[in-house]
Amino acid sequence: NAGVMQNPRHLVRRRGQEARLRCSPMKGHSHVYWYRQLPEEGLKFMVYLQKENIIDESGMPKERFSAEFPKEGPSILRIQQVVRGDSAAYFCASSPPSGEQFFGPGTRLTVL
Amino acid sequence: RKEVEQDPGPFNVPEGATVAFNCTYSNSASQSFFWYRQDCRKEPKLLMSVYSSGNEDGRFTAQLNRASQYISLLIRDSKLSDSATYLCVGFGGNNRKLIWGLGTSLAVNP
């Protein structure tokens, strides 16, 4: 059973470009979570999705950020018009009904 | 008050020492708890689940005290490889949301 997969592992974008981060949950998991971690800081919850539904997006910035988890395919976190402050590690986690979350290796976004 | 609070440390201990971390939570509806470990620049990894009266896994023991609303993690005979940040996490409620503490940093020294 493959773990949570994220790609790309490293992403470099210039200011104003778009960043697309992908997450494939563990087999059998239908709950996906996205977190952001700035250097030297803790994990910050962004959004919780189930297939085709956003359950909780209370941690998402109001502008430029969006997330989806389509019926087929990976979950996507999309950041439009990136700024330097978006540089961070973005972790995806998936969970079974019992609640434990299993994390992917993360995508490290660098905005030049 | 944060929903889950941890002493950020850092805790500096010699190899072989026993070290304990505490974590307090404010939401009495929280149903279960977890300890995660995060190494520098890596993803968090599930260390232990903590249910009802707690559990033990090798050198690690987790306890839950619902009356006082705290969770503890005890590490015995600490190893250099135990150096990491330990995150306390609460789970509960209809929104299935995990509530994360900010983590406690542990450095085990030779």
C-alpha cells in the first residue's frame, strides 16, 4: 500500500506565476487535508476535503488559493499569482474514518 | 487560549535519559489524541495514538487524563535518533478536524 504521494517535491516559481501542487491519498482514504509550514514555524491547517467536496476551508487565505479533490485523480492545491510570502512547505495528509492522518513528503515551494 | 497547548522547549537531555512531555487541551469533546514526530524539513509521522487510558509502545508511553485534560508522552532510554519535534494532536467533533499543538522540540545529546 503506497503512502501519500505528493508532487512535485520541489517547485520554483517567479512572482506572479501559478503553482499547482498535487496529492494522491493512500489507497482507501477519502479524506484529504492540506497544511502549510513556514520555515521555523508549526503546521498550519489550510483545508479539508472529501471527494468533490470542501468540508472545511477555514485556514485558506481568502484570495489566490483554491483546492479541489475531484472524483477521479489527485487533490490539487492551486496558488495563483504567487508572492514571496507563499514560499513554504506544503504538506498533504489523508485519513481513514478513524482519524489518524498520514502525511506525504511535502512540496517545497520557492518563489523567486 | 489555544485548543491544544504544548511547552515548545527545547528539551536538551543526555542519551539514556527519561523525558516527558505534556500537552493540555481545552475542548472536552475531543475524542482521541495522537502524538506525531517531525524531523527537520520532513513530514510529520504518526508516533502513537492515545485512546482512553493510554498505551505503551517500546520505549514510548502515552497517557491521557480526561479529568485534567492533558496528554503526556514519556520516552525512556532516549536515543540520539529521538531528537525531533513532538506534536500533540486532538481529534473530535463532527468536523473531523485535527487540532495541532505547535510542538515540543527535543534534542538528545551524546
